[in-house]
Amino acid sequence: MTTIPHEKSTLPNGIRLITLPMTGTEAVTVMVYIRAGSRFENERNNGIAHFLEHMFFKGTQKRPTTLDISREIEEVGGEFNAWTSEEYTGYYFKVTRPHTELAIDLVSDMLLHSKFDPEEIEREKGVILQEINMYRDDPRSHIYNVWEAVLYPGDQAGRPVIGSPETVKSFTRDTFTNFVQQRYQAQGTVVAIAGNFKTPKVAEIVTSYFKDAPTGAIAPQPTIHVSQSMPNVLIHHKKTDQAHFALGVRGYDMFHKDRYALQLLAVILGGGMSSRLFIEIRERRGLAYYVGTRADNATDTGNLATFAGVQTDKADAAITTTLQEYVKIADTPVDIAELTKAKEMIKGGMLLGLESSEERATWGGVQELLRNEITPVGEIIKRIDAVTPQDIKRVAQDVFNKRALNLAIIGPFQNREMFATILEKHFR
């Protein structure tokens, strides 16, 4: 499978519709993506995009309660969910083919006619606060927030998507309606539908249910303002038996020509149980239970980081070993066999994922929302296959230098200088 059939159309109000018909399945997934994430917040309303995602499930004029919404989808064996990221929010309904219109009806009703009842807002604050506590009590989850904070200090990109207890407690109904007016506009909306359906009929249904979407302008994404001239360390002090760290650098955005080389670099370093860091840190040295490297990108930034959970008195050894592997891959070209394995991992994961209607709708919808185009699968494979060992070395040399290093760590530590010295000592 090197092609994904899809069509793009634009509704009269400006909403973009991506249809991805599939055969051999009874499933239909309806995804709606809104250009409304935490990057569009400020210090006072940090967390509103995520909280708003919750509130869209709390009742409309037609379906007054959460139970009314959930009952309708569950009565037909469907499922639904939503999530918020830095750059967008996604809403997801999956049903069998005969209930496609119901899924479109439900998600459009939620997004266009939610009540934002003040009593529900106050009740949901308790839920969000417990969600914040849950993540903060789980260092393996919370390390991602600390990592973003060290990458983008003082910038909205460095604040947690979920917000803080202080901001969440302060939200009123006006906070929600103001953010909806700012971000939930047709111009910043993509509806992506994948599964077993007839495109003309689905397009007609979507046009009908979303015809009343507001058509105001949306502001562009705020620019990130970050400068770094030395290694940066951020410690989240917590009494734990295990230290959790993220060690890496800012990388490339989703438009950069070397983004695939950086992704391959991450897989070689820490993608799977046969990767360099997994073998060195876990199998040979027994320093960690989990260790992995990932490369993430957004429209205007990106990063590469290794995450690991280690015994607190072994944190320095694990960090040192990670740095040594960074240096090694920047100094010595990777073996062809190792690079080929990484390519097959990425391509195989992508192609297997695209067998499902959920992943296919995500693939089309997110690309259209953030890139304003959909890169064909065959072209992605071509670009991955074109990466050479010399490209990996060149990219590693570009991103890995001590001035660009960042370390986020959770554990019973106080001495920031100790970790800063490790970063200085073990890198160029």
C-alpha cells in the first residue's frame, strides 16, 4: 500500500473536508480537527483548550447531558474520544457504516451547540484538578511537561497543555466562550472521514450539519521566542525511588528537509529493544527498565529526546551513557544494515497503522490542518529511503552540541550544577 485514496473539498463556509474511502471494513471514523491547542493560550488562560475539550461532551440544546451524548453513540456500538495537543484539538467518533450520519450529527452538535453550563463547568473543575494530580503523581508522564518547560522557558510552548490548578480554578463561562470565538472557526477546522462510505453522500451530510459553523478570522500561531547559549538543566524535585529524565535537543519542524533523517536518527538511538540505547543502558548496564528516544515536530519547532527511568543513584551514569551515544553517532557513520532496519521500522509502523480507519483519518486530517497539504504515502517512503549514513552523521552533528543540550529530570535532586557539569564534560 503506497497510495491512500482521498479527496479534498471545501465547504461554502470554509471548512475543509478530507474523505478517505476504504473497502474491506464496516467501520467509519469521523474526526474533526480544530486549530486550537495550548500554543494559542496565554499565561492567564493556560489549560482552556483542554478544559474546553471536556466541556463539549457536557450537553447541547438537543442533547442536554453527557448521558444523552454517550447513550446515543453507545446504543449503536460506537466509540468516541477527544484529545488536546499544543497545536490542535481533535474529536473522534467511530461507528459502523449504517450509523455514519449519527456520528456526524453528534460531533457537529457538540461543536456548534454546546451549552457550557456554569454548574457543569464548576463540577468539571474537580475532574480536571484530579487529572492534573494524576499526571503530577506519575513521573513517567509528568517528565514530558518538565521537558517542554526546559525546552521553551517562559514561552507558551513550555506550559503544560492541561494547565495549572490556579488557571483551571479561575475559568468562568466567559473564558470558554471567548476561546471558542477566537479559535473554533470554519477557517481552522478540518473534518476527516475514513472508512466504508460513498464520498458524495458523506460530503452532502457534512455540509448540512456543519453549515452553521462560524466564519470569523483566526489569529496566527504565536511565534516561539527561545535562545540558548549553554546546556540547560531543569530539576523537578520529588522524593522518588526512581529518577526520570529527558535528555536532548531542539530539532526540526515538520517542513524541514532533514526531518526524516532526524526521525531515523531517533530510531537508531532509542527506537525499540534492538536500538543502541536500549542495548547499552538496559541490557548491558542494567541502568533502566524503560529507555527510548523520539523525535517530535510541530509547524515551527521540533525536538529529539531520550527518556528513561533509572535508579536515583544511577542517574548520572545513565545520562553519561546517553551522551556518549549521541557523540558516537555524530562522529561515526551508521552501518547500512542498521539504517535499513530503522527505515523498515518507520515504514512498517506507518503502513500497518494506516490499515485502520482511525489512523487513516488522523493521517489525512492532521496533515491538512497543519501543512495545508497531504503528502502521499509513496512520497514519504521515497524520502525515508533516500536518507544515507552520511545524512545521519550530518544531522547528528547539526543538532548535538553542548550549547543546545537540555536535561529535564524528576527525582530527589537539588544540585543542578552537578548535572550541568556532566553535560559540559561529556559533549563537545
